[in-house]
Amino acid sequence: MVRLAGATPVVVETTPEEGYMLTPEKLKAVLSPKSRMIILCTPSNPTGAVYTMEGLEALAEVVGQHPRLLVMSDEIYEHIIYSPAKHHSFGTIPGMFERTLTVNGFSK
């Protein structure tokens, strides 16, 4: 989809040691003035990674430093998680509502 829009995707590899979650440091390392959107999946399939509110807030701090950057937050699995994990929507973080496109659905 990114290429169809005429953009160049940048894939950021995550590791088991990071819980397959994007870190603020890795996000900072790949952003440039040309960056326009990040795609964030939480909960994530197939890894099962669920970001904590603190983890999302740390990413939001990085996003906040890039005024033209938007976040597409894929939250289709928000109801398919296991305790003690809790779903947090990126768009609920102060300052991120206007910069977040939340993707969800009626069934999965």
C-alpha cells in the first residue's frame, strides 16, 4: 500500500528481546524530514506483542518531535489479548488524537 501511494516503506526490525515492539530509539534512528507516517500494530499478530501505555507514550514523544508525522494505529486485535496485558489506544495519548488514524473492524 505504501508503494501504491508513491512512498518508500522503511521496515524496522524488532527482536524477541524487545518483545517484538518498536523502541523510541529505533524509531528516532529511521525518521527523516521525509517521514510522513508510521504504522503501529498493537496488539500485534502473530507475535502477541501488546504495548504498555508507557511504551506508547515514549513513542508519542518521538512522534511529537516531527510535526508532519502521522500514526496509523492498527488495533483490530484489541479484544484478543490475555491477562495481564491491557489494550491502550495510541489516539488517547495527549496530543496524538489529531495525528492518529485508528484502524479497526467489526469482526476478525
